[in-house]
Amino acid sequence: MLFELQNELREHLNQDESILWAGRPKTGIIFRQIDIFLIPFSILWSGFVTFWIYITYTSGAPLFFIFFSVPFVLVGLFLLFGRFFYDVKQRENTIYGLTEKRIIIKSGIYSRKIQSIALETLPDIQYREKQDGSGTILLGKSWIRQSRIIKNYKLDLIPDVKKVFNKITEQQRDL
């Protein structure tokens, strides 16, 4: 598996680079902290939309009101189920790589997105570790610029997060 991941990243390397580590996030359906809010919200949302459709249909309201609710039904279905499958597919298509000079993140469902983070200019790095040793490495801090939040990069749900974190900080020191 490691060889396959390295091959997928090889085309994005510079001539003087080699892959020191490559990995993928955990696969499968994963519940996150935000789900404590999103699951009840999506159930309430879907319940309200279902109630709306029932009331408009049984009261003999114009067909427009039922069709008007279709986008809300689709949003409710995505919040209830679709976001989990989207997250699974996104993680299945994500590969992380560490070279001597940078971190490469290859991701995307419908098109490929390649992100490169130079280790020299990486201002802050921290990790969150779970009991099983997996976790997330945060590359830089999220900050607010002109009234919008700028998210920084992360290596999400990787196994043996402490080992990977140490490799990254070791490479930063060597630079």
C-alpha cells in the first residue's frame, strides 16, 4: 500500500525530492464532534420539511408550495445521510505525503486538488491524538482575514499521528 501511495505522489515531486512518508486518512463512516449538533438539527430540519409537505398537500395548497419544498428536502437528506458518504469519498481520495522540503496533500472527488505546504514557512504545527494513536496534525493556525475565516491545512485522521508529527518537526529542524 505504501508503494501505491508513493507512486501517486511521485508525479508531484521536484527533482531533488523524495517521499519520506505517505499515508491516508481513516476510511469508513466517522462521527465527529460537530455531529452532536448536526444530527439533531438535521432530524428537526427533515421533520419540519416533512410536516410542511404534509400540510401543503392535505390543505389543497397549490402545487408550487410542494415543489418549493424540494430543495429543502434535498438539504435535509444531505444533512442526515449524504454528508457522511461525501466525507467517506473525500477521505478515500486523499493522500498525504512528506518530503524533505514540504507536505503534499492530494485530494478531490470530482477533480484532483494538489496542495503543497513548505516546511520552511510553516509557522505552527500541532497534533491531536486519540487513544488508539490516530489523530490529526494541524498545519498552522486558523485565522480571520477581512471578516472571513481562513482555514489552514491538516492531515486528518492519520494512524500513528505522533510518529508522523515527529517526522515533520524533524524535517523542519533539518531545514
